[in-house]
Amino acid sequence: MSASLGAIFGPGFFGSAPVHAALAGGAIVAVVTGAVGLFTVLRSQAFAGHALGEVGATGGAVALLAGTSPLYGYLGIAIAAGAVIELLGVQRPRARDLATGLVLGAGLGLAALFLYLDTTASSTTGAPVTVLFGSLFAVSQSMLPEIVVLSAVSLAIVVACYRMLLLSSLSADLAAARGVPVRVIGVAYLVALAVAVSLAAATIGAVLATALVIGPPASALRLTKRPGLAVLVASVIGIVAVWLGVLLAYDSFYWPPAGTGWPVSFFVVADVFAFYLLSGAVARLRQSARRQRRAREVADVAGG
């Protein structure tokens, strides 16, 4: 039994403090991104989530230049970018995409500038990799309370606005007709999304944050159409993807050549993609089984 576990878990895995922090922080972020990401998919705002993640690179670069935690930089710029997207016309799909594209272009331009300053005006030589691709192993125990508080804020917004947010996500016109303050709900949702994307950026990087926000919820909606259950499934998929990514990244240090481990963010994104493909296969099998069952029922009726 111990030999089998040794083949799966690298030496010192369970006693490593960075691993403990990565597993705890990653699980919390997976729950938040699963809940908020579900509405991102339902509202067809995957592009907005992607934009907020990449624009967050600007805030992360500024924070590193100022000598503070990149998490605060991600959060500040993501909230500001979300507000600009809303003001520029987030309600209409075409205007929303145009506004998102404009914000994304401007944000990436600023990110390039500040990342350049990070590498030339300071000793932060690894700033581009840190900001753009992150690492769960860089999550320290001292960061966990901050992650918990920000996660609670994002989840509280979703819970408080759940019914109105769900209705406006499925049909903004119907929600408005029923007296739902669609614009206010949209702003609240963007704040929750900004927080979730910032947390994802702080763990797997600004460029890859979208994978954790969009991938698990998209997979969950292939498996169930019930929103509440989909949130639970998305959270579980996210947690498994993160934990498996941490395990594989840790074990990769012992793969030949030893001591050259692979990035944990790569494994997390690869796991998310694998779960998305697997959910599609499961959904097709279920559809095929339903068609066969209906065909047999029709045949039974015709035969009777």
C-alpha cells in the first residue's frame, strides 16, 4: 500500500507547507470561480472574463513595481476595467464586445509598459512569468486569510443577487419586465467576476485565469441544466483540477531530468481542458442513451 502511494505522491508531498497552501488556496478559488463562472457562461460573457484576467496583468505588474502583493493589483485593475466595460455599453452584445475589446487592448498595452519597468527599473527579473502565468506554489500561508475574505465577498454578492442574477442572465428583457434592476445586477455581477478573476490570476496567472473561470462551469452545464447543481459540479471539477495539477507539478520535480519540474499552472489548465472534453463525451453518451430509449418506447407503442 505504501509503495503504491509512493508511486503517486512524491517524497515529502504531505509534509510540504507550500503544497498545503496551494491545495487550500486552490480549492477556495475553485469554489468561487465555479459559482461566478456559471453566470459568466450563462450570460455569454466569457470574453469579458478573459479580458478582466489579462487586463489584471497591468495591476499585477504595478503591484510588483510598488513592492506589494500582486493580488491587490489584480483586484484593483479588474474592478476598474469591469466598471469601464459597464459604462461603455455592456448591456448590448455588440457594444459589450466592442467595449471589452477596447479595455483589453488598452490594458495589455499598459501591462507591457509596467512589465518592462519591472524588469528594467527593479530587480524583479521574473516579473513577466510571475504576473502572466503565476504559480499555486507561490501562495503563502499568510495569503490564505486574504483569499478567504475576498472569496466570501464574491460569493456573498452571488448569493444575495442569485434569483435576479439568474433571471437577468437567461433573459435580460424578461428580468426588466419583472422589475429587476438589470443594470445594478450587472454591476454587482461584474464586481463578483472581477474578484473571482483576480483570485484566479493570483494563483494560475493573468493569462490562464479564464480557464478556471470558464472551464469547470462550461463542463458542469454539459452535465446538468439545473443552476444550483451546476455550481456544485463546477466547484468539484475545479477543485479536482487544481489538486491534480498540484500533485502532478510536485511529482514532475522527480521526473527525468530530476529537479526541472513543470509549471503547476500548465497542469491545472490541462486538467480543466481534459474535464471539458470528458464532459462532452458523457453528454453525448447520455443523449445517445435517451434517443435509444425513446426509439424503444416508440417501437413498443407501435407494436402494441
